[in-house]
Amino acid sequence: MTPASNNIFHKSLVDDREITITYELVPGRGSGGKRLEKILNLAEQAKDDGRIKALSITDNPGGHPALSPTSLGLDIQALGISPLIHFSLKDKNRNMVESQLFECHRHDLLNLLVLGGDYPRYGFEGQAMPVFDLDSTQLLTLIERLRHHSTVKKGAPGGVMDLPPMDFFAGCVVSPFKVLESEQVWQYVKLLTKIKSGARFVISQLGYDMKKYGELVRLMKNLQISIPLIANVFIPSLGVARIMNNGRVPGVILPDTLLSRMEEEAECKDRGEEARLLRAAKMVSTLQELGYAGVHLGGNNLDFDKISFLLDKVDEFKGKNLEEDVHFPEPFTWYLHDDCKQHPRERSFSFLYSANDLVHRQVFTGKGRFFSMAKKISLNAIKHKHLQRLYTFFEQLSKKLLFHCRMCGDCTLAESNYLCPQSGCPKRMINGPCGGSINGYCEVYPKERLCFWVRSYRRGPTPDCNNIHEIPVLPPKDWSLDQTSSWLNYFSGKDHCKLQVQDKKDEDAP
């Protein structure tokens, strides 16, 4: 099976004549039972109906253990409907990532939704250790290499090896529903970086602000990016809506106005069941008018009869102007095209930023006044054991006091406005934020600690809402450098900058 031939999801998504409907399955814990039987029954009905083009399968949602999406994906594929495998990174190091990609290709599970994933929560005998060895941009880069021609480098087990092309159809996620400028701009910057890294479709976070849905479409049109966009429409029960409204689902905002509407609807005889399905149908119809190539449906307490009812209503609502009926904005939300030039920017350049930037430019860039001297001292220190230890101790002491440094050996302070992601971000994201923040606060420490990348945005000049573009992807950390001097690694060409030690003309570091 390849995306170009037998992949129903791929063919539908690139066909402008139809809207692509996907539906999200949540396997849950265990390898069988009534829940799994219900899921497979729904999948069989969806195949017979024909309107759903792919069934997406979550990967340990909420950070809790669940049945592997590849396992359920094989069952779904056997029924004759395209599976869309959620491929998250919270539980996998880079070796496991590559191994599972080989597994997916082996079984023709080629549709992948790449995402970082929710921070791990309770598992066997307590909370699991988070991994996040790669981020989504780095994984998309790996997949793009595997799609074409990938060569295992000399020194790896087995020596140099050419891997055959693996034609994955990989997409990414983005949240256009952030309330703050500092959150939203980073989401769009990271989206463009993911697309540059190889994402071939985009699924939005779930949300209920139709203006925000439109903002994402407009941004892509303005940038002349024609990648298919899929809008996420989630149909919560009242109980789940209350949980979302309370901020207990990472990255999800359900406004008070929508919750009040649902509480009123719950007074009806069917406890608001028809109302929530009709609202979702109106959303799907409106999103189609906005220009989305597809809609990703999800919800709790839904059987296929309810999904079929919703899809029937979408056809009835076609051509009607229903946007105001389903528009539930969060108060004081920042909008890219309205607020970027009209409101004061969310910046506060600090003395520490300016001082650190000055030192970095003078010492760690090729044109800096002290670059040659610093490089000479560093390369000389490498040759002498005791001097190297003293050098490393000085770096550790100074950076620990200034940046809470953890001595990862490959410093990215300059790329995050001189804040350390290894100590400041629970997921250690080095290529921009995850999507889990709410109102500027970190997913792992809600209402307690600001998102690391919100803090970074506020203290430095980049990125800028007036000039949103992709950024160079920083490669994964080489953990053989952990607890060594990042300065020595930089000047000797071992870190991500790959400084050419032997070159006569030094170039600026990224």
C-alpha cells in the first residue's frame, strides 16, 4: 500500500471536490474487552457508510498507558478503512522512534500524525518518566529522510547502510486557539517549521472560536502555503465540557459561554444530546465554507448512529451562514490579523537579555572581538586534563548561577533568548513550544508557572508577529556530550553549531 495508490485518506485529502472526514478512536487501557469491541463495531459501520475516510488512533492520550495505536491500526486496516496513527514522543527515545517507524512501514501503516504528546502521568507504581528525546520537528525531519533516501552513517552497528524509501504520509498539529500573543505567534512559527520539515497535512487543536479557525486559513493563504488543513471538531458531553472549562485538558479552552449554553441544553428531555450534535454539524458546515480540506471529529458517548446523524445534518446546513451560531470566543483573545499592529507588543527587553546577547556576539560568533582568543584558549584547554577540568568548573558555576544550567553539553541559550530549555521547560523543547499551555501557563504546572516559550517570547526580539516564518530546526541532543563543557564542544565542533575548527575563516554560529 502506498499513499499514491490505495490510501483512501490521502486520496480524499488532496481531492478538492470533497471534504475529508476523520474520526478519533481512543483505545484505552487493556488489550480487549467491551470497549475495544465497541470501537471495532464503530469502525465496521464507518467502513460500510463510506463518508469517514480515516479513523485516527490516539497514542496514550492524557499521558496514561493505553493499547498501542499500531495494534488497533492493524485491526482497522483489516476492515478496509484507513488508519491514521498518532505518533507521540513522550514515551520514546530516538531509537524506539526509528524502530516503530520501521514497524509501521512493515505493516503499511503509513498515515502518521506526529505530535509531542501529553506529559506522562500515573502508570505502574506511580508517575512515568517523560522522555521527549525528539520533538515533532525533529521527528518530521527523520520521516522526510526515510521517505527519500536515508543512509546510516559509518560507525553505527552494521556499518554504512542504505535504507529503502519509506513513503509515509505524515502530518502535524497546531493550535490556533491561544489567547496570548506570546503563545499564538510561537504556534504559527512552529507550524511553518513543521511544514518545512516535511509535514504534509495539518490538524488543528480542538476549539470553539470560529474566528480563530478562519485566522489559520488566512495565514496559510497569505503565505501561499497550500498544504491541506483539517479542523478538529470535538463533541463533548456536559461532564467533559466542565473538565475542559476548568483547564484540566492540556491546551484546550472551552469558554464559559459555551458551557452555559450546554448547561441550559441539559435541561431538555434528551439532556442536550441533539443540541450538541447539531452544533457540531453547523461547525463542520461552517469550516467547509472557511476553506478547510477536512474535519477531524471526536467526542465521548458517541455511537455510529449519532455520527451518521451529524453527517446527515452537515448536508442540510450546506450553504447557510451559521458561523455566529457556533462562535464562542474566549474574552480578551489576541488575534493575529487584528491585533498585531494595533496593540502594544508583549515584550519587555531586560538588561540580562541585552548583556547576554552582547557577550554571545563578542565571544561566540566569528566576527566577535573576543572570538579568536576564546577559541584559542578553549582548544588549548582540551589538550590539558587539569586545565580542562578548571575550564568546565568555571562554565558550570557561572551558567548555573545565571541560567540554572544542567550541563547538557550542547547549549541552545542563544536560540531561546538566553533562557535554558533544559531547566526551564519540563519537556525540554528546543524548537519552540508544545501545544499544552493555557492562558500562558505551562501544561505541567497549570496556573503556577508560565510556559517557558512565553517567557522567551517576552524577553527577546524574535519571533515577531509582523514577520512569521519558519526557524532552522535544531538537531536532537547528542547525549554523549551530557555533563561536559558546551563551550569546549562548541569551539571543537562537537555541538549543534558544528564549528569548523580547521577553517581559516570562522563563520558566525547560528
